[in-house]
Amino acid sequence: MAKGYWVSVYRTIADPEKLAAYNKLAGPAVRAAGGRTIVRGGRVVGHDAGIAERTVLVEFDSFEQAVAARASAAYQEALDALADGVERDFRIVEGLD
């Protein structure tokens, strides 16, 4: 079964306090849903139209698990805390078998 991944690239961080509140709630929500954060922040080199901003990569055992985690009540609470604090590109993608 192919793994599922959350890929988030932050374009701007308008409110670091909202991001901190989100992080406090999102980490436990992701772990409870079986997710493993494998990239969070760190160095980025952007190429072509790439953005050299904060990038987060979370791995799940399946694509379906990744989709369900995004829809979970715990993660929705984290999103409510984040609100308009950031502008980001968030995708759920399926890995290769």
C-alpha cells in the first residue's frame, strides 16, 4: 500500500502566535492519526517557482489515513487556531508503492 504525505509550504507567516497555537494542537493531532513529521522548517533551497520558506512534510502509512487525519476533529481544532495566521500551500499526495 502506498504511503500518504502532507506537504505544506508556507508562503507567508503573518501571525507567529497563531502558528505557535496551531503547532501546539497540530502535533498531537497528527501523531494520534498515525502521522510522522519528517521535515519541519530547516533549510530550504527553492528552484524555478519554488518558495524558500518553511516547509513541512508528514508521512502516513496510507493515502487514506492522510486524508482522514486532515478531516479529524483534532486537526480541525488546530486549523481553527491557525485561522488567517499564515498563507500556505497544503497538499495531500500519494507516495509510490
